[in-house]
Amino acid sequence: MTRSTKASAVGAAFLMLLPACKPTTIVTGPPDEHANAAMHITLPPAVKASYVYRCADNSVIYVDFLSDDITANLRTQQMGEITSLNAPAAGTAFAGGGYEISGNGKQINFKRPQLPKETCQA
């Protein structure tokens, strides 16, 4: 068998397989409301404000206040582990993991586990 004969045989076999492929049908129209409801995704809240605070005992803490106004992320070291603090309602103290923060601006009151509450300044 020569090269051109082999190429012709392969080409003929390929052409015989093409009719076995099923065409794809694309349906257009209004969106399916049930499919959209199932795909509804709620994103986590964004960071609203980030502060670095110097506390009365000369320690430094890092706090990110989130846009839902009931969540704050606390780090006691710059690249340390994040402790998530939650408030029962906007404007109330954030608490979690034995920590508590009241306020969310340039000055906060901060409570560590087993230590007295202290004031921290941004």
C-alpha cells in the first residue's frame, strides 16, 4: 500500500464516522427562573475598614471590619492567624475566641482572654 492509498483509506474511514456525530442544539429564550434560583450565590462581606491599633499595654492588633457591620477579623500579629469576631447586631460589641472589641473607629476597647479591658488607638 502506498502513502496516498493509506491517506485515502484513513480519510474515507473518517468521513464514514462523521454522520455518527449528533448535532448540538442551542435553545434560546427567556432565562429559566428555577435554574437561576438554584445558582444564587451569596458572597462573603467585603472589608469595610482596616485599622492597626496600639493598645494601652503597648501591644499592636490588626482589625478588619466587614461590610455586614456584624463581623470583624482580628489578628494579634501582623501575619498571624485570623480570629473571627461577631456581633449580635450592628453597633454592638464584637466577640469570639475569648476576645471582645467594642467600637469600630479610631479608638476601641479591647478585651483579651483573662486580661482586663484596655483602650486601643489607631
